[in-house]
Amino acid sequence: MNISFTKHTLDNGLDVLLHEDHACPIVAVNLWYHVGSKNEVPGKTGFAHLFEHLMFEGSEHHDRGFFQPLQGAGAALNGSTNADRTNYWEVVPSGALELALWMESDRMGYLLPALTQTKFANQRDVVLNERRQNYENRPYGLAPMALLNALFPADHPYHWATIGEIADLEAVELDEAHAFFRRYYHPANASLAIAGDIESAPTLDLVRQYFGELAPGERVAPVRVMASLARDVRIYFEDRVELPRLYLAWITPAMFGEGDADLDLATDLLANGKTSRLYRRLVFEQRIATDVSASQNSREMAGYAQVTVTAAPGHALAELEDAVVEEIRRLAADGPNDEEMERGRVQAESQFVFRLQTIGGFGGKSDQLNAYNMFLGDADYFDRDLQRYQAVTKAALQQAVADYLDPARRVTLSIVPTGRVALVAPNSEPAVVT
Amino acid sequence: MTVTRTELPEPGPTRPFSFPAIEKSTLANGLRLWTVSHRSVPLVAFMLLVRRGAASDPMGKEGLAAVTADMLDEGTGDRSAIDMHEALARLGAQFDTDIGSDAMVVSITVLSRFCDRALELLADILVRPALREDDFARVRQLRLHRLTQIRDMPAAVADRAFLKLLYGVHPYGHSAIGDEASLASMTVDDVRGFHERAIRPSAATLIAVGDCDHAVMQRLAAEVFADWSGADGAVGGRDGDLPRGARMNVVPRPRAPQSELRIGHVAVGRDTPDYHALLVANTILGGQFVSRINLNLREDKGVTYGARTAFEFRRLPGPFVLQVSVETSATALAIEESIREITAIRGPRPVTAEELSLGIAALTRGYARNFETADQIARAVMQLALYDLSDDYFAEFVPRVERVTADEVCAVMARHVDPSRLTTLVVGDVDVIGADLGRLGLGDPVIVSGDSF
């Protein structure tokens, strides 16, 4: 199982990955910049994401909205920012490939002449509204901020959420966007994947034509900051919610690191799906929780694992915490059983096959090639990525749980209905989140 | 060769795309089997559509169709709910149950080597669910918890309250989950009865798309669904006139940083001959990023992360609705601008040639990308079964949309959208915005209490 591709690096440093798939007459253009909220500093948070918005507001030779010509050509398009990278994609009818390359190359090379104070102020307002809609006005919406704040120290680049702090977004100035663009948005800090109904050779010619002339920027030194927790950090806040919710979180290995796949499987068997240990015990049998989930959130410098459990009415978070910790200890002590391992293996295989279905968009083949290329410098990793999961043994999974999901070194966050502080997990301190 | 960036390149020709053929047969028990061969990836997507949904909920038992759908995978015979999910997990299956107003859908996607086993499980789920008392108690309890939780979700509150304002006791007037009282009054016998009457092969279509062929599917389906029989009977009995309520309604949400808005009215069903023209009209008005309303509220005013409109086409007339979440201080402005845009496209500011060609192109040029995965194709095919559309529907779609004219866009909007009938609902901080809302000429805001929907 693999995604076949060819890789070319232009003289200006741009990596180009080409994958042919002629099943459907469409082409995916997928462009990653190796910059995310981890490249920000305290006081300037939220900027990488705000900048992503500015990329859709026009560039020197097309100083109008980015969407219109592409939607008129039948494209779907979007972009996203996370802690580690920013990506942009279009899925176009194959005849509109050149248009997409024109537009992407123009904003890579010539954004700044078109970037005005008016556009900047408008998109800042839009982002503040995005923050209100997706975080502030949503039950439990500020949990990510509280967790990241507690997991990583104040000077660690994962200390803040990608959406950023309100005060920082309100204070940022247009000239900072110029500096940011020059530093991070250039061919040597980017990876371009094109997948779908293309012929590789003429496509590469087109790419050279549009991107080859762009000046290389200075290579960006990788950010590397280690982090660890020394204790159980216990915090809570009150929120406009009906049911109390408990989050347990741990710092874990980085994406593709030793233990990453093991913890991915471990969190699945602990809390994902009706067959998982915690669902079965807390929701199905004891009925003290109304939902439970878990994940290993892999990132470039470090990951964090998280278990989230919402109490059924009438149950305090202490009761849930005891049960969750007990199940984790049991997994660390006894390891998984054969059935769980078999299930994990076949689910991994299925998930990887499912990932081969789309050429573009978030998670499509072009997105995956860029992820492997940017984070590993090795786009030819799909099959080995699956192998990571297939190779996990019972002993290795057990060891990863014992090493990383350590009850003595974690964050324990309680979110309770306003006025119901008695429901928080014991010995928790109030946290300030905005 | 370097490029001159004087103008955008015109899109070139694209290889023609034709929707894959649907092979159809009907099993002895009346179950329709529709398959599409799509072999790019070794998997098969199964969807079993039953044309009974929340609109079939009996009066006072709102939520029954959804509870029944939810209980289908809670085990069968001597197999427990957990056993059932163990069996699905051993196949690495992606399993989902979905409920809408007009239908419920049970879907399983698996690697093609597990296709036989998946179909057996699907049949167990549909035909032989255990529907045990204890499982019912748990499932209902979880749904009651869910109802409790969504009281704090502005978008969910707005959706539920808005349906009630628009439809009252009409079959579309409640959300699929029902409400506290209806769930409390429900028994496992209601569920058994609903399963007996509604989930029958005569109301069902099995769709299989992927690495499979029709003859094999036919043989397998005939085996596993052999015990399924009976005609679907009457289940609903809901009916009622549409309410004629206040134009401006507010669900209070003190200190909310944003107002969640819904503006619309009951409009038109899926069978309207104006369907394609309405799609184009909606695309221009609020159906894409560069729509009038999104450009106005987001890209010009910056008061929202995004605004959109939709005609929710269903078997009976569905709503036309604008939805947007705006910063609190801009609530009245957003309502005014939204109603202005809805009014304008009906005539005062007719669509331009440029808007029309963009709207048409957005719907047609990228049409092929809607049929990339087995799951997408299965969902597309399901529309045919749900709305009684002909097999050439997909082939006809692009030429039909391309024929839509600017006059037609104005005409269908004038026919199906009436600004004087628009109902507005705000979930927001009424203490801050109440006075502004009163000045919009839509009457005094009527407070909608949380218990009324």
C-alpha cells in the first residue's frame, strides 16, 4: 500500500511532489508552509492563523478576493493553521490546474503590495469572531486553552492555542504581517503537492514556470523546545455548561516518535468506541458518564494525550477520575489483550485504506504527502507509517502507557457548571482562562 | 520561461466525466438493491436507506424514530450491544446511523475482503435488533443527557427553536431527538412497534458502492435479508397548520459574546420544478464564500466568521434559512443587512451576468469532485431513492443548471421567498440588543422560553 509520487526540488528550495491518479478528472493542489503558532512568541499569539486569513484577500497581480476566480472555475478551496504548519489547498477540474498555480504562486511571491490596513483590520475582526463562535460562545470551548497553558510552560511554543489570545490579536499591527511574510512565506519554507488527473512532466514544467521565478528566502531554523511535567497539575474553571467534564492530559512523544503509534492505539482501546474499556465501564455498565473519548495529539516537537469524560447528572468528577485512573493503571500493569491488539491492527489498516480515497482537501493524498515531506523530509512514508501501527506489540503498548500516561505527572482539568464548584476533582485550583 | 502575470489563465478543457451506472434489482421481499462499481480503492460502502424518519414520529412520541435507529445496533438475539460493536470493530468498519426528517440511514464501510461479513451484520442490525428493555433505558438516558447539554449550545438551541417557530406541530416542527417529555413517555414497546411498522423492506433501499459487483451483492443480500418481510404501515399521524407567529423572536442567552441568528420561512419541497434555479439563486445569495451575504457580513463588515443560506429541500416543503453567528453589538445590523439582501435578489438588485455565470460555474464545473469516494457516490445515489429521482438525474444536472437564466433566478426567489413572511430568531443577550431589535420594524421581540421547544 503506497502513494506513488515523484519529488523535485526547485533551485529556490521549493519541494514539489507529484502524484498521478486518473480516476476522476480533478486535480488537488496542496501547499504547506512550515510555520504555525509554535513560531509565535508570548504577546504575539494567534498571528500565524490571522496571517492565513490575509492570504485569501488578494495579491499584487490579482488584487481582489482569492475565492472568486477559483470558485468560478469549479474549485473547492480552503486553508488551515495549527501549531506546526499552515496549509492551503484547492481541488479543481483538471483544466483549471494552471489557474490554481497562478494564484498560489502569486500570493507566495507577491502578497505584500496588495496587503492594506483595511484588509488587515477586517480580517482581524473576522478572526475575533471566529474565536467567539468556536471557543468563547461554545460550552467547554476554552478547554484547549486551559490544557495547553497547564501542560506547557509559559515560554514553550505549545503553551497557547493557535487561535491566540484576544489581547494579542487586538494589539497586532500591519507591519508585523510584512515581517512575518518575509520570514516564513517563501519557496524554501514550503512544500507543494499536486495530485490527481495530471501528467507529471508537463505539470512540473508549469510549476517551474510559476514558482521558479520566486526568490528563495532564508531557511527557517527549526524550533525545538523540550517540555515535561513534574507533577499532577490540578485546575478547574466554571463555565456555562450543564454537565461537569473532566480532562486528563499528559505530555507524550512527538509525531512519528517512539511511542507515538503505541499511544494512538492505547487511547483508542481506552476510550474510543463502544468496545473501549472506559466507554464500556463508565457509560455502558456503571452509567456514571455520558460520554468519553481519548486521543494522542501528535505534534512536531511533542505530543499530548488526553482523556475527556463528561459526568452523567448527579455524579461528581472525583468518581470519574478514580475510575479513569484505575483503568489506566490496569492497562499499564497488565497490557492489552489479544483481541484489542487484533482490533487495533485491522482498524489501522482500514483507516489507512480509507485515507487513499481522496486526492485533496484536508487529509487527502496530497495533504499526506506534504505532511510526511515536511515533518520527516521523506514523503515516501505512507506504507512505513502503517507499519508503525502494525508493529506495535502488547509489551510496547503497555510500556508506552506506563511511561507516558503517568498519573503522577499530568494535568487534571475540571470544567463545572457555574456555581457548582463542589463537583470539581479534589484539590484543584481555579484557572484563569479567557 | 517566465510568466507574465497580467491576467488570470482561462481554465482549459477538462476530461468529460460521466456518473457511473447504477445497477438495480429488487429482492423477493421488496428490498431494492442498487449497486455502483467503483474500484479505485479496495473497499465497499453500504448504505441502507429506510424512508421513515423523524417526520413519522407520532404526536407525543417525538424522538421515537431516532431512538429506534439508535437501538438497531444494540445487539441482536443473544448478542449484546458490546458484542455487536466488537464484531464491527473486528472488521475495522466505519459504522454510522443517521436520522433525518424523511429517512434513516445505516451505513457501514469496510475493506472489500470483509464485505460478506459486513452485510451479515447490517442485516442483523436492521432485521433482528434485540430491542431490550435495559438497553432502551440506557439509550434513552443518554439522549436525555444530550438534550440537557444542547441547551447550552447556541447553534443547537437556535435550530430547535427555529423549527418549532416555523412548523409548530407539523411533521417537521421538532428535531429528531425529540424533547424531555416525549422521551420520558416512551417505552421499549413503542420502539418495537416502530421497528415493526416502519423498518420494512418495502420502504428500504440497500446501496452498495465500491469494489463489488451486482450479481454477488444480489446473492449475498438475498441470503442475509431473507427473513425480512412485511409491508410498512402507518406510523405517523402528525398533521397541523403552519403557525403564524411573531416575526422577531429571542431566546435569551445572557452575556453571550455573539448572537446566533436564523432568518427564514417554510419554502419548498425537493420535487419543485424550480430546484435547479433555486440552487443557483442560493449559491449567489448565500451558498458560497463569495455569496452576497457572506461578502457583506464577513468580508465587508467583519462581524462574523461566516454567513450562509440554504433551501433545505425535503419531501414536504422544507425551510429556506439564513444562519449566522455575529458579534453581539452587530446583531440588529446583521438582521437588517440579511433581510435587505434576501429582498434585493428578488428584483430590486437582480443578479448580474457575472454573478450568474459564477454561480452556475461553481455548481457545474467542479461537479465531478462530488463523486470521488465510494461514500460520496452512495450518498448521491441515495438522493435518487429518497426523492424518487430518475437515473439520468446526474447526467442532466450540469446541462440543466447551465440553462438557468438571470430572470429565472429572480422569478424563483420571488415565488418561493417572501420577505414579509420571514421569521427571525436570535439566541443572544437580550438585555444588550433588545432595544435595537425593537427598532427594526419587525415588531417587538417575543421572548421564546427554553421550555417551549
